[in-house]
Amino acid sequence: MGEIGYRVGVRAWAVRGVELPFGDAPGAWWIDALGSVHDRLIAGADPLPGRFFLPGLVDAHAHPAISAGPAGLVALDAGAARANLAAWARAGITVVRDAGSPGGVTLELTPAPGLPAMQAAGRFLAPAGRYYPALLDTPVSDADLVSYALAEIGRGAAWVKVIADFPDLAAGTDAAATYPMAVIAQLAAAAHQAGARVAVHSTLPNAGLLVAAGVDSLEHGFGLDEHAIEDMARRGTAWTPTIGALLALLAAPDLPSARRRRLQEGRERVAGLLPLAARLGVPVLAGTDVTGSIPTEVALLAQLGLDPKDALAAASVWPRRFLGAAGTADIVTYHHDPRDDPGQLANPAAVVAAGIRLLLTGRRPGPRRAGACGHTVAKASKSLAWVKVRSTKVSASPRASPPRSCIWPSMAIPGARV
């Protein structure tokens, strides 16, 4: 990894533009060191380029210590995980929720300038034969689930990640529940008592029972129904759909027909439930898993039913509120409106992470071209003097869509759901 450039000593920033995700009118804004936005002058504020700004992007289901290789998922060491986090910060992601890592390696990472703030989940909690062998260093039985979770919390985990269902890898059967619901309820109570929260990998129609058991966040949630969504709204339970990961699974050529059919039904279920979840106030969170990117996930959330403003909120203000992001200045600006073209999220004009401006020198607004909906969007620039920011290149959908939702198509992304 090359040198990380950043500017220190600045206590306020000035932006002339539209406050995202819900603003419409441009204005002059000043942001202080705590991240508060003001409409009055702050002397000595550092002016930021761009006409649109967010309080930093959030990836609420990320795996910085996992990579997708040709032969499957690969466990990464702490150095590679840190390099991933640094690249994500330069792409405007200022908060990350780590949704599990091999051996809990992410718990070894300490905060540093140029990195996103991270809430880590430690090691994956799953029984023998019910998770990816390369990622599950120590299988966990029913009897040991609570003690192993508390051990991860004792190591510093803010979250514990439970694999609540998964295929039997030895038998080759489809996903089934991994732990009794009563044990998961005991785990949730113990984690809450210890000051942590519980995220569960869930793809089966028993998602409503997991919500009732007291978990804090459903990851994937392809088996949710309206009753579960209503209960989540009452309890404040979050949902991270990881749509890019679902589409990656559907794209696998060797997927058994019965599982493909179940996942296709899950996709339709997600599309039907997303608007309801947003309307009821369920915290819908954007998460990339191992396969996607935040621009792609925001686009897919909009394609599957969220208003583009809400889709962008799912990658910014909603997860910041749910996760309780620290009161520091996180700012990312753009030359063009990412609600019209989520691809702009891969091309920030400026990034401030935890009060430190990252140096993205050489970045200029790209030439404008016709977009898929007839609007104009910017062509992303790839040249940076300090680093190259990773981006996802997506072609426009040929299908007609409603205004402001005609953005990006469904896409197949190689990888796996974790």
C-alpha cells in the first residue's frame, strides 16, 4: 500500500452545495469538528470542493479481513485488512461495521488517521460443517455459543456475528437452522448485558423468530415477511439486505435448481418489503459483504424499491444513527448528485474522516454524458496523485424504470454471501 496523505490541524470545513441525502436547495454550510452542520460562518474553515455533501458513507456489513479469490473466500491478515480499510476511507466510507472475521483478526486493528471508524464483530460463531472452512477457525456448539460470544466481547467486539442458518457442507443440503432459537435468545440477552449487540446471518423464513429472540440486526434477511418487518419496527431491529451478495449467489452457474428458486423468491420478497421497512422506520442499512461496493448496493436498493434518497440514507445517515457513530467530522463531497447516478459515490471530490481531510489530489469533475434515464451524469476520473480509489464499473440497464430510479441494473458479482 502506498503512502496515505491527509491534512491535520483543521477544525472546520466550508461547503457550498446541497446537503444529502434529503436536501434539495443549495446553500452555504459550515461543519465543525464534531460534525455539526451550521448555516453561519465559522472563521478559518477549510473550503471543500463539490456541490453535494454527505456526513460520510457507511458500510454496515463489511469484511475487511476476507477476500474473494478464484478458488473461494480467502482469510486476510491484519495488514491486508488495514489496507482495505484505508482504501475504503479514500472512497468516502468513514464508518464500517465489520460483520465477522477469521479468528476475530479485525479486533487487532487500532484506530489510525486515514482509516474509517470501525465496529468489529470478532470471529464467526457457527457449528462444525456449517460455515466456510477457510473462515471458521473454531466451530462453536450449542452449549458453547454464549461463552464464545462473551469471549469475543471481552476481546473488544462491539458486535457478535452468529450464523443462524447455513447449508450442511458435508451432506450438500440446503440451508437449515444452526442453533436452537432458545440458545440464540440466551446469547442476545448475555451480549446485551455485556454491552454488545448481535448480528445474525439469516436467509430462512424463521427470521421473525430471530427478531423475537432479541437480536439487533438481521443480515441478508431473505426470509423476512411483513409481520417480522412490523416487529422490527417496534423493536428497532435493523436489516442489512446485502442485495449484491444475493445477486452474486443467483449468478453462480452450479447453484442447485431448488436453491436458485428459493433465492429468486427471496429477491422478490426483498423488493416487496424494502418500501414497507423504510415507511415503518426499520433501520435499513447498506452493506457490501465480500462481493459488492457501496455505489452498487445503493443502486440496487433503489432498483428494488427504495426512493433514491432513502437508498442513499441507507448508506449514510440511517446506519450512522443506528450504530451510534461518534460525534466527529465525517464529510464526503461530490461534484454531481449521487441520487441521480450512484456511480458518483465512487468518485468523491473530498473526504474528511474523523476530522482529518484525506488528500485526493488530481481529482476533477469528469465530462458529463447522457445517463440511462436521459439525465446527465459525470464520467468518473480514476487518476489520483496519492492513491487509486477502487470503483465498480456498471453499465446502464436497458429496462425502463420510474424517474430517479432508472440508475443501474441487477448485476452478477462473483463471490459468496457471508
